[in-house]
Amino acid sequence: MRWQQLFADLQAEFDEVAAREERAELPSRSRAETSAVRLAERLGGAVGGRVSLRCRGAGEIAGRLEEAGTDWALLADDAGREVLVALPAVVVASGLVRSTAVTGPSTRVRAALDLRWALRGLARDRSAVAVVLDDGALLTGTVDRVGADFVELAEHAPDEFRRPGAVRSVRAVALAAVAVVRTLSPGAA
């Protein structure tokens, strides 16, 4: 009987020491896990909610977060327009919730859904867009094509469709300079 009590006491002491060690390392483990979270994943937890993103060159962009990719976020602004935000241009994000998007193993498919992929969708749709660069410059037109590190924009007035006579010039814009791409309706400025 004494041996069983001794073993029970030793087991209780061991359990208490193990619990104390686990409590002591929990904050550092939590910090280590948090240090691996990227902004896109952090934003991913807020999909469906209202967020505000302060961007270099574009200022405050607010709206309902529709989707978050590896290096972009898609918002619907108060006017119902889609706003594609390049995450490298984001300097402050607010409206985040406590949760973070679940991160899984990085796959080739997920990695391919980057800003270039989103811009190629705009090129396919032939959508008129306003492109805000990280220096604040504003370009309007239609995305013609997207390369490895650039987007080609056929510049025309926002109230015109992309027609040969309406195109003023074609510019290749470095993807690194793109802050925000807002869809426009022809006839809207």
C-alpha cells in the first residue's frame, strides 16, 4: 500500500513539473508560430468582413474583403466596385478579426494564384481599370497582358471602351509599382 502511495505522489509531482514546463514554454511557442504568419494569411481570417488597408500611393482602401491571395486582397468598395490590392503596397491593415486563415502546406496551385493570376483575370474580362501606383500616379485603361514582372496597360479614358482609336498609349508597368487596381464601368470616371 505504501509503495502505491509513493508512486502516486511521484506521478503527481512529475505531472505538475511537466505542466509547469509546458505553461512556461507556451508563450514562446505561440510567438514562434505567430512569427511565421504572413499578412495574406492574417487577412484571410477576415474574409467576408469589412477591412481597411492603407496603401502606399493610394491611401485608405476600405470595403468588404472578398478574397485574399498569396500577395493580393480583393475588396468590394462601398460603390460595389472590385478593388484589387497588392499586399506589398499595404502599410497598415485594420478591421482584422482574431482568427487567421488556416495555413496548409504550400502547394504549387496556391502559389500560382498570385497577383499576376488576378490581373490576368482582368485582362480576360477586358475590364476598364484605374491603376494606382505606389507613388500615387493614376493610370486608366484596360489590362492587355501580364508578364512575369509587369502588367501591360492600354491607356484610354475611363469613359471609353478599349478601341484602337481610344487607346492613347500602351505602357508596361512593373508589378512591384502596382498598389491598387480598381475596376471601372465604361462611362464612369
